Amino acid sequence: MEHNTRGSFTGKLGFVLSAAGASVGLGNIWRFPYLAAKHGGGVFLLVYILLALTFGYTMIIAETAIGRSTQKSPVGAFAHYCTCPFMRAGGWINAIIPILIVPYYSVIGGWVCKYLFEYLHSDLDVVAADGFFGAFITNGAQAELWFCVFTTLVLAVIYSGVEKGIERVSRFMMPVLAVLAVIIAVYSMTRPGALAGVRYFLIPDFSHFSWMTVVSAMGQMFYSLSIAMGILITFGSYMKKEVAIEDSTRQVEFFDTAIAITAGLMIIPAVFSFSGGDPAALNKGPSLMFVTMPKIFADMSFGRLIGIMFFVLVLFAALTSAIALTESAVSTFSDEFGWGRRKGTTLMAAVMLALGSLSSLGYGPLGNVTVIGMQFLDFFDFLTNSVMMPVAALAICLLVTKHMGLQKVEEEVTLGGHAFRRRGVFNFMIRFVCPVFVVVILLSSIASAFGWINM
């Protein structure tokens, strides 16, 4: 018989590495460099850092404090402070987001597994060939096989629990990920012509600034810091009372932003070097990692080794985020239905296989089936990131300001005599700025998806 007991991290390091693992994912490795390139390089980076230090900081503090003060996952945490239907719905939206994200995220994780496998045994020219990526994702059997491989890796960790599974994997993967990222970035920046890419990425040019730079940076910050996905509320509920919330938040912020910047230094200089300095070569969107980077590796000395290291890094990033998303869902099942870990994980396995198969087959056998004109993967991404996450974040802001109270957050942060250094920033952002920001993200993202504005 299973016992439904709440797991916990062993201490501050366990929380920081696990929360950083949740934040550092595919969005950091390919989405961040692509958006940075599209929206002005250095000026996008500057806006992103400013938002991470204000908006991102505020949301991480709020969600972690909600989780630790209630010792519950999102649904129970919201109900703890307010039983009104709107707030309870906000809790369920936070809880449902990971359930919808992790299946399609695991499909992309499967693509990463496939590329790592190919770099281990195939010719570089085969992986870099025109049409290789397209032929793979339209081959239903292949896409489904590698999706199942990645899903199995995620579920194996979740079955093991918080301390033995999530924390142990994060303690290993996150330092290795950081070291690999630095090695590849240094190699990339030393290629002929790469310094032009370094300058483009690091030095702000305000002639490239526009309102869409801010909107895109805000959207990326949601994606990158795992805000409004229920994850940080869940991980906060696993955090011991003696751990300093603000110090942990600062370290998660730093680690996530450092990896995003390092990813930019891995990819942007390499593309500049490969393309002879043409910034347009960066505007490849999702295909940048699976089409452009293999061509660059094929043209490099030690291309196979760098390709293997690169896709190991991306696999680690994808795994840590997928594990966090799945754990948030399993925690909700445990809290709301009294299920043990094994039963909750088994249900998530079924959900991942069902919804993930729609996404993995959506470019092949199900290619003619669309939802509001989108393939299944693109639709699930739009629904969660563009619609549900801003609504979930707005619900968090309202829960803190109208029901939980700023005083309760302060008490949780300063528990044990810990400092709350940016109290003023937090109070101002959560009351006035964050609610406006999330509404702007919601409206801008929907308008962009339907072609009303160009992001």
C-alpha cells in the first residue's frame, strides 16, 4: 500500500538546483537565442535581464512563498487562501498547465534524443543534410519511438520521488550542463568571424529597440523562468522552513539567466561565423537547433564531439524541465485526490502518451488534422504559453494582493531571520506592474498568433 507523504528537498542546494533545472530548458537553449537575434541582440538581452530582476524575481518569490506557506500544490494552495470560484479556477489553471505542456515538450525532447543518437553513430553530413529533420518528424514511427524514449527517462525519475529522484538528478545534471555550456560557448566564440556575433549579442544597439522587444522578452521570461506553471508553488511546498526564499530566488535567477546568455554565446557567434556575418541566418525559429546547428557542426573541426556535447547539454536541459513539469502534476494528484506517487505517475504516463502522440504524429500521419489552423504541437504550445500562463500569473498576483496579503509573504520570506532586501520592488511589482504586464502578454500573444500584429 502506498503512503501519501509530502516529499521535501534536503536543503537550499537541492531546491536551487531543482528550481534552476525546472527553469533551464529548451527555451533557454534555442528560443532565447532566436528571439535575441530577431529583436536586436544586445538590446533584447538588456530588457530581458531588467525584467528578470523585477518581474521574474517577484513572481518566483510569490509562488515559492505560496507553496511553502500552504505546503500544498497549486489547487490546494489557492483554496487555502480563498474559496471563491474564480480563485479556485486560478489554482486549477496553474495545475493543468504542466499536464498540457509536458506531453508536447517530451516530443521535442525525443527529437533531441534522436539527434544525440545520430551524432553517436552517423556521418555528420547525414545529420546536416537538407531534409533530414523534415524526414524524421514526418516519419510517424520514428517520431513516436524517440518520444517514448524521452518519456520513459522522465517517468523513471518521477517514480523515484523528490529527494532520490528529482533532487539527485538535478544535483548531477545542472553542474554538468553548466560546464558543457561554457566549453561549447568558448569554442563557438573562437571561430573565425564569431566576434561579430558576440558584439551583436552583448552590446545594446537602441536603434533596434521596439515595443515588441519588451513583449517578446516578457514572453520569453515566462517560458524561461517557469513562472505560472505551478512548478514553483509545488517546489516551494517541498522547501524546508529554514531555507531563505530570497537568497534561493536570486540564485535561481542568476543560474537561469547565465545559462540563457551562455546559450546565446554558443549559438549566435557560431551562426555569424558560419553565415559570414548575416544576422538573417538566425531567424530560423525552432529549426535553428535541428537544422542550422548541425550544418555548423559539420563545418567545424571536432564537429562530432561538439555536436555530441551540444545535444547532451540540450537533453539534460530538456529532462530537468520535463521532470519538474511532471512532478507538479503528480503533486496535484496526490494533494487533491489522495493518490500515492505511483498512481499519480501512472496517470501522467497515460496522459503524456495520449497527448504526446498527437503532437509527435502531427507532422506525419496526422498532418492534415489541425486545430484553429495549427498542428497539435503548435496548438498546445499556443494554448499553454500564450493563453493559460498569463491568466495563471494574473491569478497569482490577485491571490497575493487580495487574499494572502503582502504581510504573509513577508513573514514567509523573513522566516528564521532571513532578509527581504528587495521588499519594495516586490510590493510595487506585485500590486501594480505584474498584473498589467501579464494582460499585455496575453493580448499581444493572441494578436500575434492570429496575425493581427507581427512579433
